[in-house]
Amino acid sequence: MNKFATLWHMFQHHLNPDCAFCGLPRMQGYPLCEPCHTDLPWLDVGGVPALPDCPTSISAFAYQAPISNLLLGIKFGKNLRELATLGTLTATGILPQLTQVPDALLPVPLHTARLHKRGFNQALELARPLAKHLGIPLLTHPVQRDKFTLPQTELDAEQRQHNLQQAFRIHAPLPYKHVAIFDDVITTGATTRELSGLLLANGVDSVEIWSCARTLKSTTIKHS
């Protein structure tokens, strides 16, 4: 999403006092009305099992409707009008769960071919409100995806891990000791696990995994 499109969306959002989901009056300074906010599949960090090889993982939502519908609509339908709303909601869910602030936030990179085709990196755009609120840098250049991989959604757990081997490369030194990796959806954790191993092998001492949503066999949903 370019800067003009972002500013135009913010301008329209400021003029529209209605809930982004149902059209009823929204809460002041927030994109949703109270009932829609309460009904979202918020995750309680205390009830979410840790990802393999990663003691700290935080997700705002369970991968359920309407969050799953929004993510799919944005990614494959290029419904960018909802991107800023979902970024705000993601920050709302993640920020209260933090016990410490990392030095930097790394959105999972897209391969340049996929980025050019899609036109934007969903993980990057969803991570922007978090980085802005926390006052930490977004890492968009030091780590890149050099290997063009098959879409993870088409593969099983074992294939996902093999698909991502050596997919990422660090192209510039990372002067950070504590980094949070951000992805839009975490399923098996294969993508973030590959990135985490790369960071730890290149001087980063501590890695956390953050995401907008996470698929879980059994979820603990909290209502605000």
C-alpha cells in the first residue's frame, strides 16, 4: 500500500463514524462498535500452547471468522480498505499481552516475484501499527526471501518445513539482540521457525513470534 493510499484511507476512516463490520456507530477512536469488538475471536495468551522451539508466541486472534474472512479477502482479493482496520485490531490484541518490548519487528518477507504480483506484503502492513505504537523499527531490508517457495497452504506440515529450508537470507548486519517476527497467520510455525533459526544463528539473542491470527485445534477465546 503506497503512502497516498494509506493517507486516503485514514481520511475516509476519519469521516466515517460507522463500525467497519456492521455499520452501527463505532467506539470513539476505534474502528468497531462495542458488540462487534466483543464478538471477535480474541486469544488469551495464557491458554495458547507455545510453538515448537519458540517459548514466546503471541497472537491477537484465533483463525476464525470474521478474522479469517478478512485475511483471505485482503490477501487474495486485494481488499486493501480493510487492511488498516485489521492492523488496528491486531495491535489491540497483541499490545496487552506484551511483557517486554523487543528491539525491532521483522515482518515475514515475501519473495520479490510474489510481492510484485500481489502489490504489497500483508505481514508488513499489519505490523505497522504495532511498530508505530511501540516506537521500534520495522525490518524490511536486512532479511529477504531469496528462494521462491510454493504457497504453504498447499503443503502438509513436513512439506512446509522442507519448502522453507534456506528460503531466507540476511543481507545486512542486525544490530539487535531481541527481535519479534510477525506473520499474518501461523499454522504449523514452519515459516517463523525457519526465520527464527536464521536470526539466532546471526547474533540475535532472543526471538519472539507474533501474528494477527493462529490456527489452533482448541482455542481459548476471550471476550473484551
